[in-house]
Amino acid sequence: MPQYVYDAGVTDINDLHKHAGKFKKKLYGLEPGSNNIILDAIAAGKYNLEGWKVVESSEQGMLAQLKRAERRSEWIAFQAWEPHPMNVKFDIAYLTGTDDTYGPDFGGATVHTTARKGYLQACPNVGRLLQNMTFTLDMENVGMGYILDDGMTPEEAARTVIRANPEVLNDWLKGVKTLQGGDGAAAVSGYLDS
């Protein structure tokens, strides 16, 4: 929800019903079939949301509704997730109290890099790079925004994110060499500067 609604005291999903009138008993969602988790929770009587409607639309439709609500300082509750550029574009906050429905840490997930069996031993230099690489949600939110909102190619977006966060290269390229045996970090920095 918008940060101003959160700041007004709606910090947990169980707070929604206390302000049903301000929300017009509506939760904004995505395409039909994408909102089953919250629809099932409402049907099961969770969170005191009996009689609430999930407005099924599309990602763009939901975000347009959010933009309209923010412009008018209206109250709105909607589906949100990370990584996504909405976390940078809008000043939003996530409700607590949904671990039993969406999972712990706001439904957070862990992303793992996988490779075929024996790959790390066969290609230790690339293996070191893969083991070193980590991404933050902020980097992902911003990078996705460059692609979805600004029309950049994935390569342009990655280059822009890395240029804005050059410190990540030191961690990613620690111990990584070029094909010719040179310092990987220096080679990538030189490439980015070109």
C-alpha cells in the first residue's frame, strides 16, 4: 500500500477491515488466475476480509490504479512483490501478518545459480564468478525498471546498474581471471568505461 496509508496505521493485513470504508472493501490484483492466494484466504475467512472484492485486472491496470490513488491521496491496497520497479517508482510499504498465506519474509524467495554436475571443477574460473555473484533487491528493482519503464535492453540495463554500483564488481570478480590470465575486475572496469 502507499506509504502514507501505512503511516496512518495500516501496517498489518488484519488492520484492513478496520478501515473498510476508506478502501471501499477492494484489494487490487493482477490478471484472473494470479490472485488465487488472496482469494482463497478471503474465502477461508482470514484477516476479517469477508465481503471484500479482489479487483482483477492486469499488472499495468493495477499500477495505474495505484498511481491514480496516490495522486488523489486515496487509500488503496494492492498486490506487490520484489523485485519489481514499482518498489522504486512508488513510495510503498508491505503489510505484515501474511506469513501463513504468502510465506515468511513477505513471501520472499531465494535465487540460486545452478550448473551441471562437475562444471565448477571443469571451469573453476567461471565457477568462482558464479559463486561470487549476488544481487540485491534494490539492484533488481532498478534494473527491471530500466528494461520495463525506460526501454533499455537487458545489456544496457545491466551496464547502467553496474556503473551505479561499481563496488559489486570487486566482490563478483574476486579471484576471477581473464582468458589470458589477467585481472578480471580490471578488464571489466575497462570495458565498462569504454
